[in-house]
Amino acid sequence: MSCNCPTPNQCPPSELCLCGITSSIFSPEGVLLETIQGNIFQGETNYYYVIIGSTAFESVIPSGYELTISYNYELGRWEMTYFNNIFGLDILLGVLYGVGPNECPINNCWDLDCNAVGFNVLGVFDTYFPWLGVYTNGKKSYTFSSDWSGLVINYRIYWTADSSTIPGSSAPVGTPAWILEEEVAPNVWQPAGFLFNDYECPYGLYTTEFGGIDGRFSFDDLGVTGFDMKTAATDCGCCDTEIIININGVDYTAEVEYDEYGNILGYNGKQYYVFLYEGDQYYVYFNGTNWVIAISGLVRITENEDCRITEDNFLRIIE
């Protein structure tokens, strides 16, 4: 199915990673931890990619995680998330701006820092919120809501280089700090805590004022701050155009299918094969995890009027 295959494939280069993406993940120290494949799937509105078997983030998030890279139309960005079984939530790990929904999410500048925040009250987890793409004073800022007190309260967190200007901070002039504010009336905010540092992320235990006692609020990193990730298009390569299927001692030849341009058609990021058995047409294809044989029709969709891939049509697996 690849636009990377040599002749007879005459398809022009595709904007999509039709055979998936390859992710290289680096530790905070810059050490390459793994290079791993992400398979492509067709969603309701767009393609998405799934990475299974990654272990690079096991030091900071629960093991056995599955990474999903999909496009967020509301925020205009690609996102990498995983499902946290402890909290029962999808947690945002990385974001990529500047790449459209119909483009391949490949880039050396994935942002994995300060994206997932856990809100704690008296040391007990209360809620999670992601970074929504807003900066204040050169650092990421956040908004979220919580009903820890019984009423839903809106909060915001932002950084300032001089917290002495914030009422109630008692900070010397020029003291940088993260400010936690609560909305006490529509568009009226007042400080609810301070974290006096110049760090890039708002994580830590907030105090009531400069030199004051610890407050009830703290924030944790639920993501992978400090790590780095680079993504590239996976070279599809060209597998054999014919394979032999042996059924009850009889050999059957299964062949790839082509479109009118001579491009090999594919399914779930790999080319598939077709053969006849007892008058019916069977398919050998990759379901995203394993190679299987099924009987049904594959619905073709057009990717860019030249390259074509196939859509998941819930094919029945032969028992």
C-alpha cells in the first residue's frame, strides 16, 4: 500500500503515514530508550495511531500502557494520550502543534512537558486537568474546576516573575511564583495559594503566603515531563506480492490488490492478500495485532485521489 514502494507503484508522496509512524523516545538525560512502531487506524473523523508495547515511560506512569496519537480538532493539535486505569481517565502526555489533521504527525519537537496536572487537597487526589494550550508570562497556564468543598469552584494557575504585586503574597519584590487563584464571583479572582519558584511546571505544595505555612493544595505531574519524543514516517517497504495458503493439504495463491494507478492496496498499515476458496473470496490481512484470514468485502476509501487504503469493515474471522 506504500507510496514508498518502487515501481510499479507510481503513487505520489502522501501527506499521511499510510504505514504508521516510528517513535523514538529519549530519557530526561537524552538517552534513547526505545524506537517503536505506531500502527495507523481509521477513526470516525480522521486517522489515529496506536503504540503497543512501549516501556520507555514505565518509570513515571503505570506499566502496560498503550499510547494513542490522535488529532484534537477543538484545540487544533495532535495529542498523545494513555488511559490511566487507576483514575479511569485519559491522560495527556504530549502535544504537537503546526501539523494539520490531514497531515502525518511526524516531528522532532513533540512537547511532553507540564501537560498533565493532578490536583490534590490535603494530599488526596481530587481531579486531573490537561494543559489547553495557553501561555501566561512565558509559561504554561491552566484552568480547572473542582467540587472538593461541596460547591464547584473554578481555578486558574499561572506564573509571574514578580509575585509581590499579588495581594496577600507578602513576597519581596522580584520573587517569582506560581499563583493559584479561585473565582469568588464571575470574573473575580483571588489568591488561594502560592508556589515560590521559577520552575517550568506548577507542580508542588502551595503555601498561604511567602514564608507562610503549607496550604491544603498541591499539584503533581501525571505525565512524562522531561522526556523527549521524535516521530518519523514508517517506510512501508514492499512485501511479497504473492503468498501461498495451504488448506487441508491444498495450496492456494493469495495475491495483493492494485488500484488503477498500480498502487498496492493496504489495510491497517500493511498490504493485504486475496484468494479464492470454494468459490468465495477470502482476505489475508493485518488486524492491527495479528495476521488473520477473513471472508467479506473490503470498503475502499480514497486518500488523495491517487493512493487508496481500506476501511475497517468488521470482517468476520474464520474459525
